[in-house]
Amino acid sequence: MAPHRGAPLLSVEGLVTEFRSADGIVHAVDEVSYQLWPGETLAVVGESGSGKSVTAMSILGLIPQPPGRIAAGRVLFEGRDLLTLSRREMRAVRGKSIAMIFQDPMTSLNPVLTVGFQIAEAMLAHGGVGRREAHERAIALLQTTGVPNASERYHQFPHQYSGGMRQRALIAMAIANRPRLVIADEPTTALDVTIQAQVFEALKLAQAETEAAMILITHDLGLVAELADRVVVMYGGRVVETADVRTLFHAPRHPYTVGLLKSLPRIHGRAGRLTPIPGAPPSLIRLPSGCAFHPRCFQSQGREPCRMTRPGLREIEVQHNSACHFAEELAVSNREGAPA
């Protein structure tokens, strides 16, 4: 992958997001940093509770306060720190420059308004178009994202759409104002495989329509392989590995990433049993000392640095970063033929 040129579109720097709970402070996002360049698709992967969605909600200023708060960090979008904006200024950014496709379309769409009206309303809310133009563009967007009979579907309510069509309608709404950045949070959750393929295609078409950069938050590594340029792997609220998608799949340099890839079913080569990651994700209230992954890690073997010292994210190869004390050992074991 060629080095990036120019300034990043989005730069998340040392982001810390916390929530107060009856049991203590939940460290949902812990010094997360990553960058996104114009036109790029960045996948953010990890188990539930790893901080993927909370990072996105922090970027958009959607953290409920209280109980949540952004304790530290900066989020630079086109050079402007979003965390310093007023509520009014942030509302002008959301839905126009940055759009989000939420996980559950039924809770994202208003059940008493037609789908077409809601897409048109997204354009009218940010000005620049008249009602007729908004109506015509809403129909065109439904067509672009693969909703059949778009002119008729414009006048239907969310409950008259299938799950896949509702998700495509949300994609149409997200790109209505030609945003510079689209954040897609688990866009294929609870959809069957056939519908997932249709949503994949809709996301590709949406990105082609707007030339927007995309942050793709997902558990689905198949979707990552299809759509992403680079990948950020998160664990316990922290970034543990970043790389371009090909490098990550073929030469992972963090034991957690290796575990995620080993748990995938293979369609090539000899079929065998899947290898799950032992144990469970850590409590975000009381993270383990040292590396948060060390209690589940095959590489650690109880070594003191893993137990006592938190590893920083460091560059181990060009544009490939890992937060593992022994990433170089993992590279050697992969070259010697250990499964990755």
C-alpha cells in the first residue's frame, strides 16, 4: 500500500471516553488514535465492548452526558476539532459533512413518517435544495441503493419495508447531503446472507455516489475483506493493531488479531475445527494490568512484561502498528508456518 499523501480527513488523537456507573468508571475508550484519508474505507473491528461504537459516537458528539464524558483527546475533521464545537455547530456537521448509518434501522427511522419524506427532510434540514429537488433526489437515492419501485416506496412507511430495504433506506439518507465522511455501525447485523450481499453492494454504490471516506464498524471480517482499505483492531477500549487490509489478513502482528482470524471458517484448504479465543473480554471497569489481552493470550505465556507493562502502539513495519511486546516473535512464528 502506497504511503498516504496530504492531510488526513479525520484524525482521532488520544481519545478517552468514560461512563460513570454504580460499579465504578467504565473506561470505554482509552487513548484511541487513528487517522482516515479522503476516499478511504477504514474498518474498525473487535468483540462487543471493545469501544468501536463508542469511539464513533464520541466523534459525532452523541455521548449522553451524564453518565458519559469525553475526558481527553482531540477529533480533528478537516483541521477543526469537533470536540470544541457548540451543540449548534455540531448539528450543522452531523448529517451534512459527517453522516452515520446506525445499527438498527427500525429505531433509526420514524415509524409515523414515510421513508421518502425522511430522506428528503435530511436534505431540507441543511438547506440548499427546494422541496421538489429533495423529492426527486430522494427517489434517485432509493434507486441507487437498490430499493425496487423507488417512486412507490418513497410514499411507504418503515414497517412496509423489509429489513434489508430499511437498511438501504438508511444508507440513502446518510448520503443525501453528499457527506465527506460516512460512519457505518454494524450495517449488516441481523440480516441473512443474501440480504447482507445486497447491503454490501449498496454501501459500494453509496461510496461511489459521494466519493466519501468511510469508517466501517463491524464484527464481520468478510465485510472487511470486501470493502476496507485499512483496518483498526480494538480490544478493551484500546487500539491493538492497525494495518492495510491485505497485510492484516496475511501477516497479523498481534495475538488478538490472530485469534480473530483463526475463529473464521475457511473455504480453501483442508477444513478443520474453528479455534475460539479462550476466556471472555475484560471488564472495562477493572482492566487487567499490563496488556489487557494477556490473560487470554497464547503468546504471553505468563511473561512479566505482558502482566506488568501496558504495551504502546508502535510501528513494526511500514504502516503496520502493533501494541504487543513480542510482535516480532509472532512475525517469526508466522514465517515458520504457524497458522495465523
